[in-house]
Amino acid sequence: MARMCYVCGKHPGSGNKVSHANNKSRRRWLPNLQPARIVDAEGVRRRVRVCTSCLSANKITKAPKMEMAQS
């Protein structure tokens, strides 16, 4: 599943869109995913999609920025 949080596994929810006339049609609720560069358990830098609730709860270890070599 492409739209899934790397940490908690949050994925799209589904249900009905209900109009004022009580007409129902299917819809989806997408999680708020953001790309993040992290350091995983093996110490490898990865770019993953993480939901904002996991980002604000510090459930990941962000990778330090790569420094440019000065010549």
C-alpha cells in the first residue's frame, strides 16, 4: 500500500459522503503523510513517508543533514 505510514501503519479509511439530501457515495480519508529522511534500526539513512502524528510524537530518528565538502 503506497499511502501508508512507515511507523504506525496508518492507511486510508473509507466511508460514505452524505449530502444534505441524504444521498450517499463512497469516499476516502487519506492520512497526512510527509516525506522524512530517517536513520532506521540498522543505521541506514532512508527516505520514508511518515504521518504527522508520528513526526510530532518523535517516533522516528531524523537523519542529520549531509554536509557539503568544501574545496
